[in-house]
Amino acid sequence: MRYRKTYYIICFICMLTPFTLHGQVDAERLQELDKLMYNGKYFESKELYKNLSDTTTIPSDLDLFCKFRMAQFLNKTDSAAYYLEKYIPYYYEDFGDEALILYSHLFDAYIELGDRDKALCTYQQMKRIWNESLSNIHTGDKKDEDWRTATEKFLSYAESAVNLPPIKMKRSNTSSFIDINIKGYDKPVFQAKYNGISQTTIFDTGMQPYCLLSDRLAEEMGIRYDSIERSKEVMNETLACARSIIDSIDVGNITFYNIPALIYKESESIPFATESLIKKRKRRKKARAVIDSARAWFSECVFLGLPIMRLIGKIQTDYEHNRMCFPVSDLKAPISKEANLYVYKNDLYMRIKLNGIDFTANLDTGSDTYITVDSVFYEKHKEEMPIGFTNKKNTFGVAMLHQARAVPYKSLKDPVVIFDNKLMQPPTIEAVKTYPLGHFVPGVFFDGVIGHGFYRSIGKEVLLDLDNMRLEAVQ
């Protein structure tokens, strides 16, 4: 299930150091690398970076920035902070207050690493730079006003974040399995304890918050929160939420402390955005029944998002025996396989081959779909992607927490899906669909979305290894 932040990150494109190196060709290729990294194109960035490293001399400052971006992609937050610390002095000399963009990344890294002292120093440095630059902000200039709004919003968040209790994780020495339940849910749910109270829970890579739950569940579990007001916090620009801190969460042999949570108003979830498109009353009634069912399912589960999953590192799901465990990474073991996952703007992405074409998509284990191809990607490659079935009716199609939509779609005919050099078998003739994802999926998804239907089909046991950014079958 997709969730997008509407704050924190300052979204302005900034070029790196001037490209006056080995002639026009090298400058253009380095600018291309900069653009690829900025736009979250990990696989393309990696290939071009290796090619440049083999054929030219990359300036030391740009090389530091490349290593920072690659560390970000590969969930190596400590390395990302290290390279950024070394790179910022180069950048600040040329770009002044725009270095705040990089400081915001550094601040987020320190918060994630639990280093409050460095986070506080970074916040104070950002505040000093911003106060010194205020005289250069021109009232009435839209670009300057947008810059001011974004920066002040981030500084407000940062001031609050440095005063919150640090997030901690404790793993017991005993390795244990937790039971999962799939029947009736289509996705593996399990029991976790929140401040000692057991509650149905799901891991969701499409969820950016650490934890998300309904106001009804929060009240039943005794979790305190401020009033839910649209002026304070919204999810995906539509759903009002409130913030809270959960003192402890127990998942198997792991205990988390001081976990931030978003709490949404159950009564306002899953609004039907396209009800008027369904002309027949019988179909509208059926659609509402589906929405009510989805709303009930959402409201009875606590969602643990990608940030908590990244803290855990490895999550192994045994679909044959309906259980899950969290193996510990051997830091001394050599990495034998290349990463096939990466992180960009707090979302998780992977690449497959679809009918012989590279297909980069958001991995969303909270979605029960197999593969959804965005219509933009389909139109670009439609000669290689014949359609087997077209549903032109506005039947109910997609339910997400912030909205539900009736969606006409097409299904690809006999799609050839390759993942990790393995031919996959779509479970049904309509498993690979295409429609305009941008109408309702928030944030960046590149070519499409890969859901739990695909994730589960990888093998009887599936390992999500966020320490080494690998998704693979254990057997």
C-alpha cells in the first residue's frame, strides 16, 4: 500500500560541481550520471559510473557524491553519512545556502542512525546558514518563496526530531519463528505486541512511516495522540492523520523502542473517488460493499513500514509452513551476489525483464497485485506487449487507504517475466495488468508496481535481505 511523504525533503534540482574536465564528451556523460542519480535510476547510474571509472578520471568531489548516492540506494546509511560529510565542504564553497539540500540528507541519516548529537549540530548549522541567507530571499518571487517554504518546513521538522526519544532495536539471542496467517488476507499477517498488547500486523514495503494504524485501534490499545486535523498532517494529500510515539513494539525476537506512528481517522479512509463513473446502481452497491470490506481490513491491522523493515535487515517468509523469521547478517561474509533492490526517496524498487525489456518498479508488499504496468511504459513498448484481454467497464478495481477507484484495464497476453535469471509463471491470464497508475498511486513508481502476488511466487521460502539489498528464493 503506497504512502508518500508530503514534507521533510526539499525538492529542488541542484547541479554539482562545474564540469570543466576532459572536454565536452566527459562533461556531458558526468552530467548524465548526475541526472540519473538524482532521478533515482540506480541500475543505469551504476552502469555509467563503472564505465566512467574505467575510461576517465572522475573529480574527487564528484566521486564522493557518487559514492554517497550509491550508499543511499543500497541502504548503507552510515556510509552515505560518511561520504556526505566529506562532500559538503566542496559543495558549500560553490553553492552556499543550497547546501541545505545536502544537509537535510545528512540530518535524516543521523536521525536514522540514532546519533542525536550530530543531528543537533547539523540542525544548528542549517539554521545558521538559513538565517544568513534570508536577505537574499526576494518576496514575490515564486522560486524564492517555494525555497523558503520548503526550507522552513524542514527546519520545523528537524527541530522537533532532535527532541524526540531515539529509536532503538534490541534483538534477543534466541532465533524464533512467528506464525503467519494468509487465508482471508492474501498477504501474510502476524501478531505483534504494542506496549504489551497483541494486534494483527502486516509488513508493508509500500509504507513510508514506521507504523500506521487507525484511530479506533489506537484508542483500543491505549496509544495517546493529538487531535486529527487536516491542517496538521495529511497522508497522500487527502487523509488527515495525527502523530504519536509507541513506547515498545515486539515482533518475534525483536523489540523496538520509541517508534513514531501515524494515526488516521478510520471513518475518512478509502473514499470512493470515481463512484459517479459507475452508472448501474447494482454495481455501485457492490463496489461500496467491497470498499467497506477493505476499510474493515485496513482498520483491523497495524502496518509496519519500510523504515522498520530496514532496521530488521532480513525477513524470511516460509509460505509452505506459514511462518516468518529474521536471520542475522554475517558482517564478515563476502557478498556473492549483486543487489537487485534499491531505495529511493524512502521507497523500495526492483527490476525485472518483461517481454525482454527492463522494467523498474516499486515493490509494494502491501498490494495484492502481481505486476501492474503503468500505461506510459506500455504505450512506449506496446509493440512488444500484445494485449490479451481488455476490461472497458468501470468495474471496481483498486482500493488504497487514501482513495478507491473504478479502473478500466488491459491484461498482457502471455507475458514473459524474468526475475533474477529465472522465468516466472504468472498465476492467471490477467496477472499482468496495465492502466494509468499516476491517477491514484502517489509518489514515484517508475514503470509500474510489483505487489505481494509476485513476491509470494518467487519461491516456497522468500528472503527479503535489506542489508544486502537482495530479494531471492531460499528454496
